[in-house]
Amino acid sequence: MIKLSAVAQSSLFAELNGKIISKKNVRKTFPISDLSRLVLIYEVLSAIRSKKISLDTPLIVSEKISLFSKKDRSAAMHFQIGEFFTVKQAIEILLIMSEKSAAYLLIEKIFGNLEKWRSETARFLKQEKIDGLIYEPVGLMSGEGRENLLSAISILKVINKLVNDFPKILAMTQKKAIYFSIRPTSTVL
């Protein structure tokens, strides 16, 4: 048998069925960076399942999202007011590019604002008995300086929940590129 080891402070090697193969400091919380987006993806897919939105629901770029996309150093895409994406496109942008602006588009549509999303995310984590804190949908730290923290075992719980409840997500996460055109909303003259 091969012995697995990791240089990381915390690690967990597991099969998709949840069987743990090797572990190190699995209950200690650490900053999780972009893994927080998995929780948002789960929440978006849950909203689709409950028919609050669909993959084709348009997401229109507001002034707030446009300004954020232009001023935040982590934003790779600069959205223009009035452009729109579908929920599916925003999910792909979030998964493939880890684009924070796409995360905010989804949060604005489903939750209304970042604070409501944070509240619902805390409720979700508590309901699923997942220890940790998530303040920002993508990245390490919120604008208020609060860090996203999860343990390795908590990350495994999130991934298991996501993959078990939405098995088609695996195909989306394996994409290497996305192709789409950004369309402005139509205006009446």
C-alpha cells in the first residue's frame, strides 16, 4: 500500500464516496481561499432545483457590480452596466475563472445582497453541521478583513453534499474553457 503524505498544514485524501484514505489536522480551520465558491455553487443549484431560477435566467449587470468589477484587483472581467449573462454562464465563469464578479451577480439575483447571502450561508453550514465561517464567495478575505475558514473535513462535507445532490456538477468543473458572447440588454428608442 502507498502511504500518502502532504506538506500542507491540513490535508484529507478521500474518495468521492467519502471514504477517508489519509488525514492530517482535519478538524483545524484554515483560510480556504476559492473553495468558498463551492458553497455558493451549491446554493445556486439548490435555487434552480427549487425553481426560484433556471440555468437560462438572465443576470443583468447592475451599476454596483459594474463598479466592483472595475475597481477590485481580483476581478479579471470588467462588466458593463446592462450586460447580461445567464445563470449557467455565471456558474461557468465562477467555476472556471474563479471570477468574483460572477459570484456577486449570482448573489444579487438569488439573495438580493451580500449580507443576506452571508446569513443564508451561515444557516446552511449550521444545518449541515459544517464547522467554519464564510464571509466572501470567492477568495480569502472579505472587504471587512474577515477570513473564510473551514477545516479539511468541512470541505469534504461541502464537496460530498455538492456532488451527491448535483452529480452533473462534475462535468461542469472539468471544463477547461468557456465560450459565450456578452450581450447588452436591449433598449427601446
